[in-house]
Amino acid sequence: MTPTFTTIGLVVADMAAAAAFYERLGLKFGDDDDNHRECELAGAVKLTLDTEAAIRSFTPDWTRATGSSRVSLAFQVDSPEAVDEVVAELAAGGAVVTRPPWDTFWGQRYASVSDPDGNEVDVYATLPQ
């Protein structure tokens, strides 16, 4: 049997803030409950959000890691201008911009923000040739 990759899970401190952040990036979560939400992604993969309380319900000694983000998610948009627009919208919603939009040497307009839990989220588009 070959395992099938199906889920990316993030532990969040504030479900409403985390869900609102990712919904600004176009994801649609079900109203599962206040401790767990799921979003279907392309290719039958899903992103799940679970509160710290939900994780502690089955792992009582769980603690949040400190230091740099250990997870990075990336969202592609249609144009270099859209990178700037999306990052501005996320910043207006309270996201911290950790790497302002810039044109990379590998041919993309690229930026990074932190989600409400400090996970790095990249927004990028291919630059015109």
C-alpha cells in the first residue's frame, strides 16, 4: 500500500482570526465548530485548522513551539500587480508583512506575510518575460 498525502494541519490560537486570514486568500472553510475547520484544496488535499485547546484535548502536554515558523504555505496569484494588492489587503487586515513584494532573480513577484499564529505565507506571481 502506498500512503496518500491528504491534509495540511495548522494549530491556531484564535480560530476566527486564522480562518479570516486564510479566507482573505480565497479559501473557504466549513463551519465545523469553534475548535476545528476544514477547507478542501486542489487535488483532494485539505487544510485543517485546530485550536490549541482541541490539540490539548488528546495531547494534554502539547506546547506551542517558539522561534521561527516551521511551516510555510504559498499562494499563487494571476499577476505581479495582484501580489501587491493581496499583500496590501492582508496587511490592512492585520497581517505582518515579513518580506515586502519584490521581483526575484528566479522570475517571480514574491512577498511573505505572517498568519495570526506566525506561520509564513508567501504570495507570488510569474513575472512577464
